[in-house]
Amino acid sequence: MKKIIGVPYENGQVFQHFGHSEKFKLYTTEDKVILSAEEVSTNGSGHGLLAEFLNVHGVSVLICGGIGGGAKDALAQKEIAIFPGVQGDADERVQEYLNGELDFNPDTHCNHHHGDHDCGDDHGHHCGNH
């Protein structure tokens, strides 16, 4: 069964702040194989529009770093499965997901407090510096 996996993307890496993603890499997969991948610009879509952006592109799985509660809710409404708390090479992480070996943290989330940027991942790290 074909599945499209989306990853917030920058310089080959999983971009660590979902709501500020300027582009996603979209992977068309079947079974445990990546059939194709393309980089797609969000054209400035912010937090509220990214769930719809991914939905329009047929994404059913999101692999990401930090993500806020509102974005998680919006993605859930679109029935997009979320695998947050992921870092490193995007291509490698997608293959790990396909192999059932992806290391992710379902409790990862980002909060914003007056411009400060703090990931509530229980490790005291900041987004992008895990």
C-alpha cells in the first residue's frame, strides 16, 4: 500500500520547528521502499495552514522535531499520524520508520512564551538543539 510521509526539511535534516517549516520533503513509499521523494515549499504557510498543506499533498505520516499542541490537534483532525522528537538526516529517519526502527518521542512539543522557544520534551533542551 502506498503511503506519503512528510518531513519538515532543511539542508538534508529534519527541521526542528514544525510551525516555521519553509519546506517539506515528501516521500512516496510502498511497503519498506521509498519510491520517490520531492521537496515542496510551504509558500509561507504558517502553523494553522500546515495541516491542510500536508493533507492536500496526501501526507498520512509526519516525522518531525518539535511541534506544538495546536498543530498536533490540527494534524489529528486530518488523520495524519505524528512521530515527533526526531532529529538528523531526513532520508535515514524515513527509512528507519519504514523498517519499524524510528526513535521518536511522542511527548515532544514546543511551547512559545513571549518569543522564547522551549521544547517540553522533559530533557530541558531547546528546539533544534536536542
